[in-house]
Amino acid sequence: MTSKPTCGEHQTLKEWRPTTFEYREEGISVRVPNVYAWVCPEDGEASFTPEIVDEIIVTVRELLESAKRARARRSVLTEYIVSVGEHAA
Ligand SMILES: [Zn+2]
């Protein structure tokens, strides 16, 4: 891990902590909570590392495909929460 990045807008040191990764495409959003990123303490803006994005994006793409299929068959269900392993809380 290199030195802490600084928020260009607020000139504050970002904090390495869990936040929510959010991805939107074609009106579908996928949220992945408890992902570590550099977060600005002022506005909560997160900078995800390329390694983490690479890991998450594979899963996010699969979830998007599932959501698109559900929409195509006009499912009444519009929100899904998927968890893997032990609950952190
Ligand atoms: Zn900031």
C-alpha cells in the first residue's frame, strides 16, 4: 500500500475503510456493501483500487445479466440482496 491519497476537491487525506460499491447500467443498479476503498471523510466519495474493481466487476456483470433476465420476464421483484459467507455485522 502506498501513501494515503488526498481528495483533490477537499484537500483532505482519504481514509481506507469499507464503503458501498455501486454500479448502474440500463436502469439497473448493483450495490456491493462493505468494500474497502479510499474514502473522502468530507463527502464520502470513494476511490476503488483497480484490483478491487477487477474482482468486483465480474460478479457485478453476472448480477446485471440476472437482473436483465428478470426484467425481461416482467418479474414483480425489483430488488435482490445476495450475501456470501459470514455476515460481517
Ligand atoms: Zn472530498
